[in-house]
Amino acid sequence: MYRIPCPHCGPRAQAEFTYERTAEAIIDPALPASEAMPRLYTRTNPMGVDDELWRHTYGCRAWVVLTRDRVTHVISASRAIGPEVLP
Amino acid sequence: MKEYSALSLLRGALTGHQHWRPAWRDATPAASYDVVIIGGGGHGLATAYYLASVHGIRNVAVLEKSWIGGGNTGRNTTLVRSNYRLKPLHDFFEFGLKLWEHLSDELNYNVMFSPRGAMFLGHSDADMTMLAQRGDAMAASGIDAELLTRDQVAKLEPLIDMSRSARFPVEGALIQRRGGTARHDAVAWGYARGADRLGVDIIQNCDVTGFVREGNRITGVETTRGRIAAGRTAICVAGHSGHVAGLAGLRLPIESQTLQALVTEGVKPMVASVVMSQSLHCYISQSDKGGIVMGGDPDAWPSYARRGQPTIVEHAIAQAMAIMPALSRLRMLRTWSGVTDMSFDGAPIIGATPLDGLFLNGGWCYGGFKATPASGWAFAHTLATGTPHPLVAPFALDRFERGATVDETGVGPMPNHR
């Protein structure tokens, strides 16, 4: 069990959070199908650092963006979702 | 190399067992091969074996970054079954189950296949309806499936809590009596020995670091032991498919997650069959050494770490204890983790990629071990002929953009909700 820094609540137990999807899987409804398809169905899935959308399900219930290493599990950034994060 | 037999064992006993030889050569990589298989797990070794034995293609190398069978082949719960609902899945796994039944003879290596029965418990009327539907679908394809009553379940597994006050009451079960378990290491070693005897080079400690590309064609691999040219290149690294395909610039419908399992101290026989619950997602079986092997949900977030969260193990144990309270008296021996390729519809991906000469076998989610023989058989056919084997044609990489997903559980494109 490790702790995830919620931008609203501070560090909380990982069990309070739910992984939702990688940030590259955010689909703008205006995208043409040819560009939406790879975002819906494929992933870079890096063996390293990626931006991910998590939800503080059993806390403030906000969605947050974590920059997380998928090998070491080190979280290098945690950001609130807002206009400056999502288009 | 000599055949293994009771006679050779007896002869060895008289000469102090000096007759044992390495079961496969420690090959050094040649400059080029007809087929280079990346990944020396069960699937890669089985593919090499069937390429050599069925298709006569023996100029083959299997590249393994550490030691063979040390990835998911050595990290699973060894369950073998073909009780899937959808036809493409149960036809494929049934073909595999028939290979399992004769695998020890085929390889002259005891893979300890033990068809003790694989049983899905039903905990409600709705569960029983789902299980009956699954059983009917299997029976329609000629696969054995038998619906059990509460009394039959209680007779088969006396330690299951059958009381009406149980946390997860048991209403019945669906059993596939031909399902069971096998010895995971023996599968890797048996295929390795078989492939080696037919001339396949098994090259360990050889990490693939990149691909050699000419236009849209992959013509070889860069490794920590030099460049190796290949007529056809096969990725067989489930768990790390996303990473290796990424070296060729491909994005796959796969996310890598951790799956954990655990085993208790060895005890006398107490679990006769493989007891599973899909509603809970929990599976219990007893190894031939006597340890109770249990597993549960994946850690539902991406990781390549090969270590998981204790909360997930605790959850799996809680479920298993609710079904079989006597398990609470056992001490846990160890837990372990593997990295699984979670595909977007829960089905595997086998076949060609957008790059010429590059083929993929991955996306096994948490069900790759049982597929080992069928996967090797069908992938060898695909590599030898350049066209997909009919059994794996539904599992093509481009099925997502075609809208032809094979979604056993009907979850949708969510690798973390399987």
C-alpha cells in the first residue's frame, strides 16, 4: 500500500483511489473516427512514466492526473483536473 | 539425446544417476534465422516446437531476456480448462485441452496434467442461469459441461460452506470434468527440450532492445548479444507485449497490470477439484505438493513491477475463506506476482501486425497458461504460412477497428474492469 497525494485532500491511502485510464485516452467528441479509434482502443502502455487519470473514489471523489512510473510506482506529480489540464 | 523412460531411470539408479545430461543446449546466437521468437516462456517455446515438428522449420531461435519459463509461465496458478461461453474462445481452448491430454506423451516429458475437474460455483439464481447458458454454449460445440446441484457440489467438495447463512451461499455449479491443473515448469522445460532436439536454438540472457526495419518490413532484432537477422519475427512476451511492440513503434490494445497469487503450506488432500467463482473472482486448487493455490483479481491499474498490493491478496484470501472456511487454519507460504497483458476485450491477440514480417502473440489477460499448447500450435501455423490459423482468425489485432471484438464478459473496451 502506498500513499497517493490528492491535490484536494493531501496524501491518502492508495485503496481510496481508482485508476480510470491513461491521460492519452481522453477523447474529444469532435475528433474524427480515425483519430478517436486509437485513443479508445490502443495504448502506449510505457514501461516507464505515464500520465494517468485516477479518481479519489472513497475520498473527495474528484478526478486527478497522476504522473506515475509504472515500474517503480513513484508518483512525480499530482494535479487537479481543470481547464489547464484538460482541453 | 536419450528418451526418458522407466528403463532409463532404472539404469540410472544402478549407475548413481550419472546419466543425466542438460535437457537443452545453451546456444549462442547465429547471424540469422528463418524465424526469431522473442520470449522464452511456454508460448514462445511451444511455437518453436510446433514450427519444427509440424512445419519442418528448424532454423529457429527463441530469445529469452532472463531464463526460460521465468516470466508468467512460472507465475500462474496452473489451471487448464476450456469452459468459455463464446465460440471463438471455447473452440480455441478446447483444441488446446485436447493437446494437453496427450502432451506428456508428445513431449516425452511429464507435464503432470491432472484432469481433476474445473468447477464454477453459482451463488444465486442469476448465477445458475449464466452458468447454464455457458454450459449449453459449450455443449453445442461438443465440449463437456455439467450442471451440478447443491448436493453434488457438497459431495465433491465437503469443505465448502453449504449453509444457507454462508456469506456467499452456493446454489450449484458448472463443472468441466476434463479440466484441471498441470505442472507449469515442466511445460516450459518439456517444450524447450523438444524444440532443442529438433534443432531450435534457445538463447537465454538475450534481451531484445530494438528492431531492424527496412521500409515497412522488420528484418531482424537488435539484442544485448548483437544483431540477429530474421525472415519472420514473432513477439511472444505476454505481460510485456506493449513494451516490446513499442520498440517497433506499435501501439497495442493492451494495458499491463499485476496479477497476484499465493500458496499455503502443504497439507493432506482437502480440495479435490479446481474451485472457482466468477461472481467473486476467486480460484482455489491444491497442488500436487499439497499447497493450496489461490488467486483473485488483478491489481486494476497499470504496472510492470511484478509486485502487487497486499490489499488484493487479502481480498482473495477473504473470498476463498468465505467459500471454504477451513482454509483459515492454514499458514501462507508465499505470494507472487506476474505482469499480465490486459487486452481491451479480454481475448488474446494472435497474428500479423501492420509491419511486414512481424507477428504478435499476446493479450492473454490472466488466462495464458492453459492456452500454451494451442497458442503455440496456432501461432506456428501463422508464422509458417503467413496466414492465421482458423482457430485464431477471430483474435486478429485489427478486430477492434473492425468492431469484431470477442468480449466474453461484455464489459467493453476497459482493460482495468475485467
